[in-house]
Amino acid sequence: MTRFIAACVQVNSRDDMTDNLARAATYARDAHAVGARLIAFPENISMMSFGGENVRAAAFLEDEHPGLAFFADLAKELEATLIVGSLHVKARDEDRVANRCFVIGPDGNIIISYDKIHMFDVDLANGESYRESKTFRPGDAARVAETDYGKIGVSICYDVRFPHLFRDYAKAGAKILSIPAAFTRTTGQAHWHTLLKARAIENGCFVIAAAQCGEHPGNRQTFGHSLIIDPWGNVLADGGTDPGFITAEIDLDRVEEIRRMVPSLQNEQSYKPC
């Protein structure tokens, strides 16, 4: 299918999973009602807990995760493909958990899962400090989802700052890049739009980036502004700062058109590293 409606659901997840899932489903149903058949959700969609102990306490083994079962049922109900930004999944062999994205088909079956590779271990100038690697186990594999809407390269949040991942996805045939996030307000104001536009332009891909917004436990603030961007870098839809959803028409023929005009994937040269 080369032309379809995609949606990003934007939410303010907190520490009540039942409420978080219910709100996300309401926006997804509203997006579906206006034609969306590919629906993306943000990182930490089922839970935004504060502190490693609380995150671990709210995580589940994959086959026992209530959030995963919830979204599988929702995909079947809507007969839509869902990109579940991330759920917290227990590892069987260590204390840290996986921050795992799932792409679920309209039959409710998992197409692929992807564990966030790059951990947000940063110290910002305003005193904000994050150490995701203390709580989350990084993934070690890129994943391309083969869907009814073409190949989708899957990532999560901080991954957006590592362009080689998205180049690999484009070379593997992806025409859509999924970048769900819970971007901090500080870094979002400075970099969110620029980074996402760059990933779209340099790879000739659509970018679908569902985001968290508002205030969360532990005084965490996220930026919002879920975005759908075309391969020329045009913002087709922007979610602003409040919960809700956005939609845009995706025309995959536009990818081929732009890649013919600017064939950077073909023009790329190998070189010796410095």
C-alpha cells in the first residue's frame, strides 16, 4: 500500500498503567475513526515511573506483560498496524530491564520487537542528570518491520542522535523511520525538530515520531511535539504540547521521487576512518 493515513498518539503517561493504556486507546480509536491505519505510540507508553526500583517493579516478562496483550487486542479491534513505542520488559538473566518497542500487525501478532540500543546517560547544563544504563539493558540489534505499509526502521528516542542506525535502515529498504520518544523538555526545545528533520532528509524517508508530553512523576518534563515529516523535511503534522493525536497522509511514491532527485544513498562513498 503506497498511500495511507498514519497517526501519532501523544500522551502524558504517569505511574498508573491502567489509566495510561485507556487514554492511549481512546486517542488511537479517534485517529482510526478519521482513517488512520498505521498508529504509533510514544516511548514508555504504559508507564512513566520515577527511579530504577519503581521501573523494575512495574516491568513484566514479555509473555506476561499486560500492556502487550492490551495492544494486541487493540490492533485486532481496529484492524490496524500499531507501533507500540516501548514497554518495560524484564530480562531473565539480569536485574536491568529492556526498553522494548513492538510492531503489531492488524491480526494482533507481533511483527518485530526492538530493544533501545543507545542509553540516555547525560548531564545537562541545568543540573538534569540521567543514567538509563543503570536501569535498562541496551539492545544490540537493529530491526526492520515488514508491514502492509512497507518496511519500517524502528528506533527509540535517544537513538535519533546516532545517524548511522537510520542510514542502515534506509539501505535495508526502509521508507519509514519510527522514532517514538519521551524527549526531555530541555533537549527537545533545542534539538527535537532539527534531529528528526535531518533523519528524514538525509535518508529520503518519512519520519513518524510519537512523543510524551507534560509533567511526569519525579518532576520529569517531556517536550511533546509528536511529528510526521516527509522525505523532503516538511513537517506534515505537529502534536504541540498537549495530549491527543495527529494524522498525515503518507505517499510512499514520494520517497522514490525524492531519492531520484537527491540520490544520496547511491552517491555515498566508502572511506578510511580517521
